[in-house]
Amino acid sequence: MFSEDPDKVSSMTTTSPQGRTELLRPDGSPVRVLVVDDELSITELLSMALRYEGWQIRSAGDGTGALQTARDFRPDAVVLDMMLPDMDGLTVLGRLRRDLPDVPVLFLTAKDAVEDRIAGLTAGGDDYVTKPFSLEEVVARLRGLIRRSGAADRRSDSVLVVGDLMLDEDSHEVSRGGDNIHLTATEFELLRFLMRNPRRVLSKAQILDRVWSYDFGGQANVVELYISYLRRKIDAGREPMIHTRRGAGYLIKPAAS
Amino acid sequence: MFSEDPDKVSSMTTTSPQGRTELLRPDGSPVRVLVVDDELSITELLSMALRYEGWQIRSAGDGTGALQTARDFRPDAVVLDMMLPDMDGLTVLGRLRRDLPDVPVLFLTAKDAVEDRIAGLTAGGDDYVTKPFSLEEVVARLRGLIRRSGAADRRSDSVLVVGDLMLDEDSHEVSRGGDNIHLTATEFELLRFLMRNPRRVLSKAQILDRVWSYDFGGQANVVELYISYLRRKIDAGREPMIHTRRGAGYLIKPAAS
DNA sequence: CTGGAACCTGTGATTTTTCTGAGAAACACA
DNA sequence: TGTGTTTCTCAGAAAAATCACAGGTTCCAG
């Protein structure tokens, strides 16, 4: 039970109860993320999703609270809404950087926000997503930021592999058995979600909640539709990797199994 | 685990988490740059961008602070605004040179600054850029200065190569498959940014933030436009190297892939 | 065997995103 | 100052992606 499994002792990653691989900090402690947004529904949504990644989350509802929390929480990354009640996002950023010069920031901006205030945001390696966002998108961007900032180990694995299926999160390239496959943005996100949870059944509700943005009000059968698209591109003519669990959901697993 | 990997110990460059090649000092420590400008927004923007290059940054808001910081920080390069509140840029330069005779300086000057004041600035191997600048420009010039000063190793790699596409940062020459290609300044910067991040999807926001100057307030579709110009010159009739990732951005990669 | 539930997928309307032509403005240089 | 180049805006064309709808198929319980 407590055998000296060298992989377990020295590795910088661990496998979550859900079977996914987590990012960890070099000292083995969980990654810390500070979430700042004035809408409680947003901070709660994000906190839940990010905790599920195995990260340690704190949240704040305004700039003042954010700066305070940042000081003693010392997060490895910050999710920062640009529109806060008490101060401008850029002001928060500036002060944040005084205490934590290297912390990467993921900005949240309204879709229709004037473009000019986004200028320069990604200059320092930071990134942003527009509201309404999908959780997979936020998680993926955060993982990218954290990986690149060097706050976590497991640096170079921007590639997900399941069987002979390969997905590169940097180049957005997907291939199966060496053949390149072109996916649309939504197809890509769906496949990424499946591949981050191999051999696990994901319900349509879960998929909808993670891959589509939180304000999606459409028909529930988009998931079926997109699964069908993916199959056409990925399983076409080959041993299928995407499987239906009737009444439960879908799962992906290596073909030979 | 701690084996003597000769490559690791003696190499003068490393590959950043981003996959790009960094400049390092001969002893393997990060390059140090001092940024001097009285506008906080400028020092912050530059600090962010230069930190992202893997460099170690200090900043100062006036000449006095600059000289003080320079003394114990001993930077490998200095970015110096010519217009400081307490003293003239040339005065700062003179005193700076007393402590650090060989440090290369990148001057920042207002666009409308009288030409004759700039005259001679670059005589000693220094360089300058006019405000408003683009980050790619500043980074490129700094890399050039540092490379040429001998403060960092990896001297001769002023040439970026992706597939049969070649870009020389010193001569500003570009060729594909041996054919010389003439690019305008903006086209050149865009291509350089793409080539410094091969096989990685770069969003339009990232491109805008790095390649256009920080005060650019125009339409986001200049990026599309310039991508289209580049394609006409680089991919014309050939196997395309510049690819669109709809909804994500653009990337460059070798044709055969 | 049969009916209903769950799932799959073709079609096409709608929306979003990207591309590009034309020309105005800014600039560089002789 | 004039000319050619470069940069950029605007607007419409083209392409691609997203999604609703609906008819068809598969599965399973009874």
C-alpha cells in the first residue's frame, strides 16, 4: 500500500481521483489561482471548475480585495475581470505586478468591450478570454499560462495522447495514426475535453457545461451533433475511439482495448 | 537525476517554456536589463514584455534612480528614455558610462524629437527607437545590442529559419527556397514574430500587441490584411506555410508537414 | 416482437470570421 | 515639392462554422 513507487515519489504530477493528470508546483504543492470578478455567479462557476482541476482557489469581488488576497495567498496565476466596481482592471494589474512581478494573468473581458482597452494585454505573455466563455477554454488558457510561467512542472506536455490519437494544444493540430485532421474550434474543444478524460464516460450535461459557454441556451442535441462530426473526422474508416454509453454519455479510449 | 549532463551545464542557451530560444549570459545566468522611463505605463509594458523574453528586469523613473540602480544591478543592457524629469538623457548616458563603460544602450525618443539631438547616439554601437514603438522592435533591437556586446553567447544566430524560409535579423533579408523576397517594415516584423514562434497559434490580439505600436487604435483587421500581404509574397504559388486557425489565430510552419 | 426512448445525421438557414480590392492618408526620399 | 511607397480604413465578397430541425436508426424493456 505504501510501497516506494519511485514514480509516485519523485514525480511532479499526480493522478487525480478522476484519473486525470494534474499540474503541480515544483515543490509538489497544488497550484494556486486567484479569481477576481464582481459577479458572484462567475467566481463560483470558475472556482468550482478550477478546484476540480486540483488547484487551490481563492476569489475576490473587487480590486481592493484582490490585492489584499494576492498578498498573502501568493497565487501562481490570476483570473482578472477587467470590469471591477472599485477600480480599473489595468490599475489592479499594475499594483498586482508590484507584489508579484511574474504572476501570469488571464483577463476576462466583455465581448463587446471596446477593443482599445485590450491593447497590450497579451504583450507580457498574459492572455484573455471574452465573456461569455466556456470552462474548457478558461482552463486550457490557464494551464497554458501556468505551464509557460514555469510555476508548475510538467512543462512541455502541451500534447494530449490517447492511443494513436494526438492533440497539440499549442499548434491546435490533431492527428490520428499520423494523418493530420482538421477540426473546427468547437470540435477541437470537445475533443480536448474527451481526451483530457480518457476512458471516462462524460454525460451530455457535463460536456455542454464544459465545452459550450455558460450562457448557451440552445438545443441539447448539439452535443450529439458534434460527436457525430468528430466521429466522421476521427473514426472515419478506422477502429472507433469514441463510444456511446447509451443513457450515460460518451467516452474516448484507445482503439485497441 | 543529477547526472552531469554536459549539454545542460555548458550550454549558453536554453529553451524557454514557450519553446523559444533564449539569450543567456556566458555564465548561464539570465540577461539583465535596466529600463528607464518616467511614464509608469511604459516601464510596466516593457518590463512585462522583456521578462517574457526570460530576462531579468529592473526599472527606474528618473536619471538619479537609474544611476543608482545601474550601480548594483550591473545590467547587460539599458533602455533609456531621452526625456527624463530630473536630467538630460545625455547626462545620464555620460554618468552611466563612467560605471559601466561597455553597457549597450537602447534610447527611446519622441518621434518629433529634433534629429540633431539623436545624431551620434548610435555612433558607439548603441541604438534607438522612437515612441510609440512596437514590442517586437524593442526586443529585436535589444537582442541585437546584447548579442553584439558579447554579454551573451549565441552570437551568430541572427537568422531565423523555418523550413525553406529564412529571415536575417541583421540584414533584414528574407528568402524562401533561395528566392529573395522584399518585405516592408511591418511585413518584416510580422513575419519575424511568426517565425520566432513557429508551430504555435498566435491570436490576432497577440500579434497586434507585439507587432503594432502600443498606441495603435485601429481596426483589428490590419492583422488579416498583413497576413494576406505576407501570403502573397511568401506562399505565392508555393506550398503554404502560413496557416489560419479559424477562431484561434495564425501560425507558421514548414511546408512539408 | 413491438413501442418508445435515446441517439444519429442530412439539410439548410443564420451568423461569424476571414479575405481582398480600392482608395485615402501618411511618409520617405530625392 | 513631387513621386513612389507604405500603411491603413472601409466595405463587400467569400468561406466556414454553428446550430435548429426533422426524419431515420438503434437499442432495450416488456
